[in-house]
Amino acid sequence: MLSFKKFSREEKIHFLVNIVIGLSIVVILQFYEHTDFGEDTINRAFDYVIAKEAATSARSGNIAAQKNKTRAEQIIFIDLGSAFEKKGDPVITPRYELAKSIEAAYSGGAKVIVLDILLEDRDCCNPEHDRMLRKVFQDMIAQKVSTKVIFPVRIGSDGHIKQNLFQDLIETQRIFYPAIPYISATASDRIVRYWFPFETVNNTSAHQLLWNTSFLAAMLAHGKADELRAIGQTIKDEKARRAYFIKLGSSTDIEISADRDDLYRNRIRFFLIPQNTLPDYPAGNLFELVNSVDEVPYVTFRDKIVIIGNASPDAGDMHLTPAGNMPGMYVIGNALNTILLGLQPPRAPLLLNMAIELLVIILAAYFLSGFPAFIVYIIKTVALIAVLGIISYYWFLKTGVLLNFTFAIVGMGFYDVAVSIEKDLAARVKKVREKKT
């Protein structure tokens, strides 16, 4: 074992220089995180643990065998893909089957119905199906049902909401809500990783702020409509954005981050795995939670959040995620599941992050001062990347907090340059001294 006391004067100076370099790197890394390269570094770490979580969830099989820790029991899906495939062109999910599914869900006592089908265009070939769908919504109003319906709407380049076939009902009825169906992908690789709480729009209507579909569904299911409305008004009026916390259940706090691009809080964790997502587990784990049109009459909807969408690849709504290719309705479901169970990955405290980075850097400085370069390389790659990676992975599974050793390891790479510069300067100083003598 090396002892610092046994270091020569030059080795001690070299060690202290490394500490100074390390402290400088720690400070630099705090600004480094929000660069494109920094985001990519975080994404690589998160993608690994989230993909592992997805595989573990799929491997566990039947949802009934799970303890309610990572998957919410109240989420169910209705996939209209089979009806779409039977109908063929035009590329419009059949409104008749959609109407039947919505009617069955609200009649069965569903808390919230989430539509993952845009209703901007009329059914050119079956206009009577649009009228049938409107009648279902009108019946809900007449019957004064408590079920809430969330309609996906898009925002145009002018900042205005694109018109919906049922805009008149959405604007006037409290049981109907518009929401943004967007699930955010990283620009560099187009992998869907995030949900954003809201978007602001230019409309002069009551809906000048649109909540995220998954977030809104979770809030409505827990009776937070009034609280959400008040927060929305405050957000529109405030000049400086701040974080908001909403309590779901007895202990779960959901954070609307002050940072819209929060790389931690807004990240989706994928525990709901549909078929053909993971090559090793092609059956997924949603056996009793996904229903086709033909199964709707036999589904128990009481107190459920029902996501109705079209998982057919022909619908053009497939997305690449850390867990594999996934239809949009299941990405929405995973974001909803993340929110309902309070699984937002929290950011480790700044001081803890800096302490971790400094600890790794001090260790690196110690070994760089006393070991040959080849051994240093082995220690860095095996001990730090492997051992610290394992610690980070299991700590994330236990607490949801990603101990980000990644930046510290990346920062160690800066030593190659810094140490070379230091040695070059030391050599020049030595040469100058030798000339003087």
C-alpha cells in the first residue's frame, strides 16, 4: 500500500497539482451537464438502468404477481389497432369503434379516459361515425357523468391550438380537457426519454396553458382539477418560473420542475412493456391490461384510467425509447405510471454530486501519483467504471436517485491532457535550472 508520507517532494507536489486540477474539473462539470455532450452523457447512464428496469419488469411476467411498487394497477389500455387493420385506408382509426369503447368505459365507471387519437379531420368515408362519436360525448354531458375525457391537441407554428372536431364541447364542458400528446425525444438520436408538464399557447380561450396528457390524467384521477387550474393560472402570471409540488395519495409528491428541460425529473421510466418491444421478452407484461375492441364489453372499468389508442405500426405512431420501439399509447402509459407512483428520478443534491466527483478525483490523483500508467489505466477502467457503475445502478433501483459517477469518470479523462501539460512544464523548469547551474 502506498503511503503519502513516503512520496518524494516531487510526487507530493504532483499529487497536490492533481487535486487542484480535480477541483477545477468539478467546477467545470457543473456547467458541463447542460451542454449537448453533457446531456448525452447523462442519457447513456440513464438509458442503461432504465433498459435494465424494463427487462426486469418484462421478465417478471404477469402483473398480478407484482407487488404494487413499479406498476400502477389503475391503468388499462384499449388498442383499436385490430379494427384499424380490418378497415384499411383511409388512415383514420374507426370512429365507430372509438365511440363504443368510450361509451363502455364511462358507463363502467372509469375515472379518466385518455384518447391517443387525434380528432382534427372528419371521417371522409363514414361521416355518420363522427356523428355517433359526438352523440356519445353529448350523452356524457346529459347524464352528468364524473368520468373525465382528455383529448390530444396539437399546437401550430403560430402558437395556436389546432382545431378539434369537438372543440365546442371541450371549451364549454368541465369533463372534457385538451392536452398535449407530445412525448419528447432527444434531438441528437430521436430517442423518447422525457415528458414535459405543460406548453403555453396564444389562444384567447380558457386554455392558454396545456398540460401534458399523462400528467393531466394522473391529476384528474386524484381529483386535483381545481388545484391544477390554480397552478396553471399562477404559471401564466408569474415572471420567473419556480417548482410546484402536488401530493398524490398519502406520500407521493409530484414535482413540476422550474427547469422545463429537467434531465432528471421529466424522465420516463418504462415498466409497462407491450408485445414485441424487447427481443428477449417478446410477450411483454401487459397480458390482462391491453384489450381489443372485441374484448371491451368484458372489461372492468371501475375507477380505472383508460388509455385508448392505436398500436398498429401502420398508424405511424411508433417511437424509439430506451426500452425499444413502442407505440405512442404505451409511452403515454409509462409516463402516467411514472407520475402516479412517484417514480420521477430525483436529482442528487448538488453537494453530494460534487463530493462524489471530488472523491473519485482524489482517488485518481493518488493513483496517478504513485502507479505506472498501465496500472492506472486498469484501475480507471475496471475499478471505477465497473465498481462505481454497479453501485450507481443498485442505488438507483433502491432510491430512484442516479448517483452520477459518469461525469467524474469523464472528468478523469481530462487528466491525460492536464498531467501532460504539468509534466511538460516541470521538464522545462528543470531544464532551465540545469542551464543556470
